[in-house]
Amino acid sequence: MTAGRPQRGGLSIGAVLSQLRPEFPEVTISKIRFLEAEGLVRPARTASGYRQFSVADVERLRFVLSAQRDRYLPLKVIREQLDSAPVDSTSVSRIDLLSQSGISAEQLSQLERDGLLRPGPGGRFTADDITALRTIRTMTGLGVEREHLRAVRAAADHEVVLLKSFSDPETVRELADLFTSLHTLLVRAGLRQS
């Protein structure tokens, strides 16, 4: 094994830095080491003591750096979110999300900053997130601008606030479907009248 390189199957700290830099230009090796010291990422070690970061480690680092940059969360809160996050078989990693949605890492970061996509506490995404990104990609291809997408997000947030005023989960699910149907019908009616 060459000095400074992890054994097969892991990424060196330099390789992790190279993956994170396009999205987080301010990140440094010292910052990654600090986040490790704080228990936010736990890379394996080679027999020689070199760090071996997994894909999951890189995903955790992305989540931590995004939460700090975009939501100004303290490390204690981020650690609690990571520790309490269930990883289920229906969730997907950031890498899987990018490959299945067809958007770039830079576009995904912008959509997260705009509030159009919100990863779960462990930095994981759902099948609905993949569908949302594909929909957004199609819409932007048709000429929809970022500010229009933010208006859609704001409208959805208003509906969520209203739906949260109901306590029965089954009622909330049914009302969510009805809101979607009514919204579609009102848009169609508005277009017919113009």
C-alpha cells in the first residue's frame, strides 16, 4: 500500500476533500478532521492509521456541511439529528438521488438553498424526492425560473401549515390528496377563463 492511501474500498481524506470542494469551497482537511473529532463522522482506519471514508461517511459530511451553511445549525443539533435518523430501505443517498434524477450536484445544492428539497436528518432522500427533482428538471426545461419554483414551495408550505392543524393522520393524508386535486382543478379552471 502506498503511504497516505487507504486500502481498497475506502476514500482518503484528500479524495473526500476533492468530492466536497465543488459544493463546499470553504471545506478543508482540518475541517473534516474537526468534524471527525466531534463525532459527526467515523471513518475506518487502515492498519497504518490512515482514514478510510465510505460513501456513507461522505454523505454524512455533506449533510453536516449543508446544515451548517444553509440552516445555521449548531453541531450539537446536527449530531442529534444524525443519531436519531432512521435509515430505511426506502431512503436513498445523495449520490443515488443525483444519478436517478439526472441533475447535477450544483443544481441540487441550489434547490436545497431555495428550500425546494429538504433531506432527512441523516442526509437521506426519498423516492418522492427523486420524482420531485425529475419534475423540477422538466419544468425548468420548459422555461420555469427559480423564483417560480420558490413560489410553488411557498404555496406548499402554506398547505402544510393548514394540514398540521388536523390531528388525525388519516384525515391529514386524505386532505392532502384533496388539496392536490382541488389545486389542479382550480388551475385548469383559471386557464380556461383567461
